[in-house]
Amino acid sequence: MEIRNLLPGDIEAARQLLIANGWSNRIGGPDKFARLVANSQRVAVAVEGGEIVGFARALCDDVSDGFLSMVAVAPSHRRRGIGRELVRYVMGNDPDITWVLRAARSSEAAFFGQLGFTPSMVAMERRRP
């Protein structure tokens, strides 16, 4: 299994992975997804046997702040450390960057807690309609 940056030829396969994992309302059609990827500073995929089995993307200024936006792993490949490696890959190793994310389900909170994230009382959000 390989974790690497998303390549142009990976875009549709990554979109299909996200659709299959419940992200269709957030990624839209091919054009919208291509814009979403193009406007993200960090986008990674997990590839096994030529198939994209994981995806992560983040927005980051590379100085102070980062936002982990999406992490998805195909159900058949979960619980093997792929999500953890994707998160580590897109976050990099800079200790001066504060990373934030939204984790709505308790399973997500447990997963991200294992990666050093803690609940915060300082974040605010303006939700989509």
C-alpha cells in the first residue's frame, strides 16, 4: 500500500471512493470535485493494487493553521492504519501548525483522539443551509 499525493489521473477514482463512502452531498459532480481538489493545498490518496482505497485533503497556510477537511477509507480497508497514515501525510511534521477538524460522530472523535486531537471550546462555525 502506498500513500502519495493525488495525481490528475486519480481524480475520478477518488471522487467515486468518496461517493461510495457517503460524501456525495459534499463533493458534487466531476467539475465541482476537480475545483475542490485544485483549491486544497494538501490532497493524498492511499493506493493498493492500483486501486484508490483512501483519500484525505486539507487546507493549510504552511505557517500557522491547518484544517483537515476530509478523510475516507474504503470499508474493506478500514482498521489497517490507512486513515491514520493519510492524516499524518497531509498534516506533515511541522509542530508550529495548529490543526482543526470537524468530527461529528463518536467513532470519528475516538479515531482522531488517537492522533492527538482533543475537543475544543474555542472553535465556532457558520453551517451550510
